[in-house]
Amino acid sequence: MKKILLFSLLFFLVQITFAQTKTISGIVKNKADGIPIPGVTILIKGTKTSTVTDFDGKYSINANPTDILIISYIGFETKEIKATDPASNITLSESIETLNNVTVVGSMGIVRNKSSLGYSVQEVKGKDIADTQRPNFANALQGRIAGLTVTSSTGAPGASAAIQLRGVNSLSGNNSPLYVVDGLPVNNETLSQELLISNAPNRNQDYTNRGADINPEDIESVVILKGPEAAALYGMQAGNGAIVITTKKGKNGTGRLTYSNNTRFETLYRFPDIQTTYQRGGDGITNTDYRRQFGAPYEPGTQFYNNVENFFKTGVSKTHNISFEAGTETTSYRLSVSNLEQEGVTPNTGYSRLTANLNASAKISSKLKSEGTFNFTKSDNQKASKGGAGGLASSFTTGYLLSLLTWPANDNAQNYLNPDGSRRKITSGTLDTETDNPFWDVNKNLAEDFNNRFITNVGLIYDPYSWLNLTGRVGWDVNSAQGYRSIHPESAAGITPGGFIESYYANTSNLNTTFLATGKASFGKFNTKLMIGNAINDNYYRILSTTGTKFFDPNFNSINNTDATTQRSQERIIQSRVIGFFSEFNLDYDKIAFLNLTGRKDWTSVLKDPFFYPSVSSSFVFTNLPALKGKEILSYGKLRASYAEAANIPSPYSSEPVFTPQGTTDGGYGYGVTGANPNLVPEFRLAYEFGAELKFLNDRIGLDVTVYSTKTVDPILKNMRLSYGTGFVLTSANFGDLRNEGLEITLNASPVKGEKFSWDVMANFNKTRSKVLNLPSVVSEYYVSDTWLYGNVRGGVVAGGPTTTLTGVDYLRNNAGQPLIDPNTGFALKDPNFKVVGDRNPDFVIGLQNTFTYKNLSLSFLLDIRKGGDVFNGTEFYLYQNGLSTRTLNRDQTIVVQGILRDGLENTANPTQNNIPIRPIVQNEYYRSGGVDADFIEKDINWLRMRDITLSYQMPSEVLKKTFINSLSLNLTMTDLFMITNYTGADPAVNGTNASTGGAGGTGFDYGAISTPRGINLGLRIGL
């Protein structure tokens, strides 16, 4: 009986124990970004019972309600919770120590502790870039980085994006940063039309910069190395800084499949104002054989057509991304495929891109590891002409946009064909140039580019000893491109030649190798590291272009469709090689003081002599001093300083004479118009930087301040005029000096940081100024010819002025500075000499981002703010001279131009004030030849642009746990939603040329380019 009672008691106690034990499960996430954390340890306090989260951050453990769970993970603060809730989702915050030891991927793909850096770097997460859903990821960087400026050439699909870091440091050469992907440089070139047989300036066609081949969904992070100090190890390639891209890689755990779909709608919402009061004609008399609109007012009841609204459409793009990743302790891989199909807002334009990417790594042994990246991109860009040079000759000065804006309001531009399919004209062309109907232009004057690109990057990492690392990488970037542009035989520019086509085939091969040997040693509190390395960069570019005229079939675009006697071909082969040896020495004392020394020597095929450039940087983390360590108010503080030199070399074949193919009937080779200069040397940049990083209230507030100064010595000036006695016309030479300096401030703050709600703020401030210190006395002005788009305004500089000035024709003035007036016409007289008439550089630029998170809902928006800077409104000048500008609505008024008559008394004590009346309604030349170019440079342009808004929702895991779906998120993104500006044109942020233009480029030139469209994107992401 006693045995029975004892057994019953034990059974009862066991039942009670099991009744109290519960299964606790949930997901552990990073509080900062909500991403699940694999490998987190969950331990029942006071026991050895524990579990670890899986690849998706999920865990499950049996515990009693009275138990305490200890959640710990390296780099995060340890957390304790009571085991009372069966479903316990946990968030971990990064520890203060971890936040103060943030690492970034720097030069040569080396992961560096940010505290050790003696120069400024900024990082953008790949998620922030992908959320904007901009096809060209570079456009997503604007406003996120202090000192970085991105200018898209137009709002058209496949438009090139020009990037500058810290202003202009070369007057004629490349000012773009180097693109680095997973440790090796890649090509970001934009095709220059000067390489084609037509040798046209970069004004009427745009070519996608090759950085747009990178799929934003494959980017893990982007680190911006802003100057020579940060990118010293890359040598001359990174004299303008570097954009270091790290792609996503596979992670340990079970395989994970992710699919995302995004649909984007784009609409134009900003256009120049045009008048619809006066019709075609001249001097107040209606004559429909004119294109200019200086006739009589339209009759009451005239039917008007909204040609601008009827022309543009809603652009639609669809993007599909799918990726699979998996990994073990020894291997990992990630495979992704993406397809983008984009239709532009302009009819018959579009851009498509197919990318496939494989990123894999394998641990071959305990000391040897291999890495490999393989990327393929196939793209197709259907495009329309831009700017004013839609034709072949300068007399045909209207692309489709200018033609659309000047199309008569009482004529339906959609009727661009006659019943027989031929081009419908609205003038005879005898009184005015008969320009193409915009619908005809985009449907008949076609242009298209095709690209196939393959990038491979293979690396071996060998650690023979704990103190020694050997790393070798080989990368091959190969691109095959072909394209054409054509002018229909019936088009205004095609009538005389009987049609025109130019086609090209281009092949690019960039081979890069690097070898690094790194040794490290510690001596007490001193830690040292020495790296030596070698880099070889081999570039090969070959382009064959052919032109032909006299089409047999007017609607067939092929070089085979042209008269063989008119065909001309040209092949260019451009090769260069750079071999560099470099070394870096790092020293730190107890993680408090850091010193970094680098040196690099390069041999290049472009110049006969090698050259060397050093750098030195240091940082002092004073909050790691024992007396200041662990303080709450000032939780982190660092001072830094650096000095570096960098070089920029001239274009290949600039210092050695070469023969060029001749375009004459007999062909052959001969010297071109550009002569070689054997005395060329690299343009050197001497850069200083000082800064401070401060964090307050346990890193709730962060402040980074940087001042920098860069001096360019012996800048290379292209296309300098030579005496004809030399046998050449142009050459390149080293002339002058430049200085560029600025202030950058970055502020990060978390005003609210709770369990359910948080608010984060990021602000960037940038102010730059530059000066051309000197130029040769014989060079009163140096300008980049590509920027001479319309009228007499161009991107020119003078000694003593900034590097971003506009030069042009201004009023002729007397000694007192008063405008002079022609006593015969009453019109203002123009100064025949080009003078500085504007400066494109803004007073300052601010990027302001706010992110609000409530549970699984996140709202983020980015404002782009600019104060000051001048813009040449060439579109308005063109409309003005053709009677379409609203400035010409005063034509029926009597006007007296303010100024002094040039009657011989203009420089006396009593000059004659102008009193000559003008009636523009009967004196149209007041607007045409009387217009002064400088009047169309709009001064001190400000804007506040809503760059991005992203609303995203992450479905709770509790909702999905009974489904096959691991994660599900929805997002709504709006880009360029609105802009508040004092600019009277469509968009002050366009580029009048394309990204291949050197110097300050075409930024600040608005001529015949559509504005940036407003975009709305709907997205879905599913993880399995």
C-alpha cells in the first residue's frame, strides 16, 4: 500500500512539472534595422540548457514561467527576459563598444576599423539604395553623402549620371570617382561622341554610364572615399575619390529564396511656360510660313491643342528580382537574377536591363580561402535626341523638346504624317528653318544602344601564419557595345544628304590584378601592420564607327541601306597600362592614437617617366583615454588629420605622336589636327583634411565635421591652340594651378528610441569654393567646347575665378559700368569678348533624411536642399528668340532700354541717357538679335526637392508562421515628388551634355532636356 501511495505521489509531481514547462519560441532581430540575427544564444539562467537561433533568427526552448532567459550575441548588448510568454520576439541593440568600433570596406577591399581612419568616409546601406527603385543606383546617392553631387543628364531612360566628389579639380579632364566592386576597379565610362567618326560634341546624344549596369538589389553597402587621402592606394585611378561597392554574399544556414517585384510609374510635371497669345508671323503680321511666333494675336475662338500634354505619356517600368543564398561552415553562395523593363515618358524611348550575379566563397583549408564573383549584364537603350542638335548641322537646332515647345498651339502636333505616310510640313522652309515635328522626330529619327557586359573577380586569401596574410585578386571587366543613330531622309537634317546613319561597334577590356602581403605584430600596447602590394591595370578599347547617307529604303535603318560611295569608316584602338607598387604602414597605441603611412609609385604607358605619391593620416580617439572612457554625455570623440598626393594622367597618345585614320576617299593614315606634347607631366593634387567625430548621450547624437583643401598643380588643359606653323591645330599642355576647399558636416541623431517607436535623423551639409590660381597670360579664358550649347554662353574659367564659372556675352559697358545702347536701333550693345557671367557652384547643399519606425511599419523621406548657384536657361533663351517665351508678352508695349547711348559722350561726365523707344510688336529683332545672352543666366537658384519617400511594412512573423512564407514586406516609394524653387525653367538640376564631358561638365546648362519625372513605385518582397 505504501508503495502504491509513493508511486502516485511521484506521478503527481511529474505531472505538475510538465504542466509548468512551456515551449518558448520567437525571432531575435536587430533593433536598428529589424533584420533577424542567426547564431544568437538563448540560455536558461542558472542552467546549461540553451539553444541557438537559426538562419532566420528563429529559436525554440522549453522553460518554466519562473525561468530567466539570457539572450547574448557578439557585438550586441546581452538581454534578460522572463519566460512567461510562449511567443517572445526579441530585439537586440548593438553594444556601445561595437558601435565605436564600426568597420568599413576601404581601399583594396580591406575592412578597416573606422576609428583608425584619419580621413572622412561615409557609408550608405544597399537597402536604402534599393528602396528608391532608381535604375541607376548613383542617382540614389544624391543627398545622402556630404560633398557628393550627382547630376543626371535628363529624365529619360538610360540617362547618364555624372558624379563629383568635393568639386572640380581638373579643368578639362575627368572629375569622376573610381568605381570599385568587391575590391577591384570596374569601368564607369560614358561613351564620348568624339570617338565616333562624326567627331560630334557631346550635346545631342546621351550614352548610359556603365555604372548603371550594377543591379541595386545586389548591393550590400556603398562606402564613399571622398578624396586622395582615402583612396591613396588606388593611385591615379582614384585621384577624385572612390565609390567602393560591396555586393551581397551568401550566409550560413539553410537555403533562402527571395523574390521581389516592383512596378514604377513616372510622369513629367514641370515644363517651361510658353505663350499662346500670339501666332506665327513676323513684326506683328501673321504669316504661317514662319515657325517663329511674332505674328498677330490669335483670333477669338481659335481651337488650341495641348501639344505638350498630348506628347508625353506615363512611363511604366517593371522589375523582377530573384535570389537564392545558402551556406555552410566552409562554403557559401548567392545567385541572383534581375530583369528591368522601362518605358520612358517620351514616346518610343525605353531601357531594359537583365543582370545575373553569382557570388561564392569556399574555405579550402584552415588557412586558404577562395572568393569569386561573376556578373553578366545585358542592356538595351532606345533613346531620343536631346538638347538642340537633333540634326547633323548647327542650322538645325531643335531636338524634339524644343520643337514641341515651339509647335503652333493651333496645330495638332499628333498629325505628323500625310495620308501617304510622308512627313507633314507646316512651312515651306523659305522664311524659317523647317524643323521636325516632335512626333516625327521620336518615331523616325531613331537611336539605340546595346550592351553585353561580363565582370569576373576571383580572389585567394591565404593565412600561412596568424600574423601574415597573402591576398591575390584578378578581375576582368569586358563590355561589348553597339549602337546607331539615324536621320530619316525626309527629316529637316536628312533632306540634303538623303538620310544619314552612324553605327558603331565598341569592345572594352579592363584587366586588373592586385597582390597584397600583410603582416601584423603587437608590442605591448602598440599594434603595427605593414602591407606591400602590386596592382596592374590593363585597358584595351576598340571602336569601329561607320557613317553613310542616301538611303535606298527611307524606313530601314542599316548601314547596308546607304549608297556605298558615301560610306566612311573609322577604327580607333586605345590602349593603356598602369603598373603600380605600393606600401602601407599602420601603427596604433592602445586603440587611442593611430598613424597611417602610404606610398605608391606608378609606371604608365601614357607617360615616359614614373611618379610617386605619398599620404599620411592620423586619428586620436580621446574618449578611449582612461579618464574619458565610458562617459554617457560624450560617448565617443575622435580628431583626425591627413595629407595626400595623387596624380591624374593625360589621355593616351597625348605625349607621343601617332597616326590617325583619314576620312578622305583615299583613306590611309596621317597626323590629325591634335599634336602630341612630349613635355606633358601628370597633374598632381595635394590634399589636406582635418576633422572631428563626436557622439553624445550613448551615441544617440553623432556629429562629423570635415574641412579640406586640394591644390592641383600643373593641370592638364586639352585642346590648347597651336600655331599653324607646327602642322597641328590643338594640343594638351600643363598650365596653371587650382585650389578647391570646403566644409562638410554630418549630423546623426535618434530623438526617439523606444521598443515600438523610433525616430532617426541624418543631415548632411556641404559648402565648397574653388579658385583658378593662375593661367598663362596668353589664355584669357579656358573653356570646354562641349558646353557651348546655344547662344554665347559656355563653361569657361578665367584666372582668379572659380572653376565652375559660366562665360558669355554680356552688355557692352562704359567706364562707369553702365550698359551702352546703339543710337541707331535703341538696342543694347554686346561686348564681343566672353566675360564671366555666372557661377554654377551653390552656396551650400543640405541633405536631410528622417526615418520613423513603428513596430513593423517604417516611413523614410529624404530632402535635397540647395542654396545659390547660377543656371543658364538656354531653353528659355531659345523660346525668347522665337516668340514663345512669356517674356515676349510685352511686345505690344513701348520699351526704352535702360543705358547710355554710345554717341561719343559715353565716358564723359555727362553721358546721354537712352531715350529711343522700341515697339517690339513691329521690331521683332529686339527679341532675336537684340537679346543679351547673360540675361538668361538665372542667378542664385535655390531648391527644396523631395528626393525620396519610402513607406514599408514588414508582415509580422506570427502571421506567417503557419505558412510556407518566411518573410513578406510591402513598400510604396515616391521619388522627386515635388520641388520648390525660384528657377523659372523646368529643372535646374539637369546636365546639358552627358557624363563624358570633362571639367565641370554640363551641370548648370538647361537646354532642350526634359526634367526629372515624378516616380511612384509599388513593391513586394517575399522570402521563402
